[in-house]
Amino acid sequence: MKKLSIYLFIALATAFAGCNKENHNAEAAVGKPSNIEVTYTPSTDNSGNVTFAVTAKDAVSYEFDFGNGVYQNSTSGNLTYKYPVAGTYTVKITAKSATGKIATQTTQVTVTASEALVWSDEFDTPGAPDPGKWGYDLGNNNGWGNNEAEYYTNRTDNAVVADGKLKIILKKENYNGYNYTSARLLTKGKFNFKYGRVEFKAKLPTGGGTWPALWALGSNIDTNPWPACGEIDIMEHIGNQQNRVLATLHYPEHYGGNGVSNATMVPTASTEFHVYSMEWSATTIKFAVDGTVYHTFANSSATPFNANFFLIMNLAMGGNLGGAIDPSVNSATMEVDYVRVYK
């Protein structure tokens, strides 16, 4: 009986080892994806849509890099992506196996779309911001109507292009009777636009009292003073309310604390770059973060938002919206990777 038990044990162990070997061989057989085939069909209606179909042996999912900073995953390999701007893009597809192995393939796609890039600053030239594109508001101007604490300069201490980014720098220092310096850049008299889509890719500062903004004012402000000229705040952030960003419209009967506003949370607003955008037409103005719309305004002929506007970027300190200033904040920086306007 003892010998029979030993024989049974040996038989079971041998069978189990065989099963393990078969399973191991089966897993090993699932190798790196291969035989990637990519087909795509661009639309012919200037919509920017491109339909992709990808297959690969041993692939269970696919990652698409559309060549414009946008990524998307698909388990089937079939999807349609809408390019917002016409152009030729290098698309990279990464095929992934069940065991995590990958293979990649690139292809070039030419897209026709009705929207085109009409103005931009990529901040590629180190030094002072491009004077052909940006001017400055200077001084404090009685707190700029908001009881702000900073003094705006045109020094590279406060606005400089470096490492492919524009850096607007708030400093705690005594300067012309004020305790803080910063910068406020604007395209007034250099670039004005009516309707279209605006994108700011930016990383925001931290610190109690900091108040960065990416916005636009009516180009007729000198003859049609605020709020009649209209103000479009594409992005405002309050250091005392970390990661909460606002989009607001100011115009007669809706200005100051009565602006038409909405907010969203951006958990990595100050640690990562995000795209803050506005899509503007005669009927609607939509505000989004990384393409996700969180505020829609019904535009009409009764508002001032049907005329030319210019762009502004600034980093304020304190004031009506910035609030209480943390005295431990010695400096803060808003970084802007690019500004782009499409029509």
C-alpha cells in the first residue's frame, strides 16, 4: 500500500509538471506583436476626420499617437480621430501583446480641415519675449482696478523665454514703492482677432495670493472703456484655491463678481502643462481644459463678443480675486509652452 501511494504521488507530480510546462510554453508562444498593418482613410469634406484600421499578430490593444500631442487607446485597432487643423502628421501606432510586449509602426497622414493656424508664439528664441508679438502693461495703475499688489515691468527678471517656454515670474522685492514685481504681456496693436480657437499650454504657479490669467480684451477699449469693450477670461487660477481654474466673461451688467463664470478642477495644474482653450463663434463661446469643455456661453449680437480682441498673459498678486497674500511666497512662475490661434 505504501508503494502504491508513492507511485500515485510520482504520477501526479509528473502530470502537474507537464501541465506547467505546457502553460509556460503557451505563454512563451505569445511573443512580440508582428505583421502590423495600418490603413487609414482621410475624409474629403474638410472635416479633419481620419478613420484608422490597424491589425497585428498577437496584439490585444493599440495606442495611437496622432502626431499632434494627442494619444488614444483602442482594443480593436479601429477608430476615427478628428484633426482640428489641416496638415501632414506622423502617426505612431504601438501594438501591445497580452504579456506587455510591444511593437511600433509609423505612417504619415495628410489631413484636410477647414481650420488653420493664423497666429502663434512657440517661445523657441531665448531672451526677452518677441517684441513683434508682445507689448507690456507697466506699473501698478491703481491696482489695475482690482487692488492688486504687484508692479508690472518689462524686465527679463519678470518675463523671459528659456528652455522653450515663456516664464512670467512674480518676485517679492521692493520696486518703485511696491513689494512685488511681475509682468503683463499683451498683443494689443500687434495682433487682434475675431472668432476662432485659442490655445494656451501652461503650467500654473502656486502660493497664496498668486493670480495668473490668460485672457482677452476688446480691441476698442481705448474708445469703449471696460466693461463695454468686453473681457474674456480663458483661464484664471487662484493660489488660495489650488487646482481650481475659472473661465469668465465680463460685459455691461455682468462684470466684477457678477461675471458669467464657471470653474473646473485641474488636479495637476501646477505640476504639469495643460491646454486651456476657447472656441469662439457668433453663437457660442466654449471653454475647455485639455479638450474637455466645462463652460459654454451663448453669444449673441447683444454682447460685445462680436468684434476684435487682443490677448493678455499676466501673473498678479493679491487683489479682489487673488485674495490674502502668503508672506512666505518669495517668488512664483507661470510657464507658457505656446499660444496658438486657429480660424
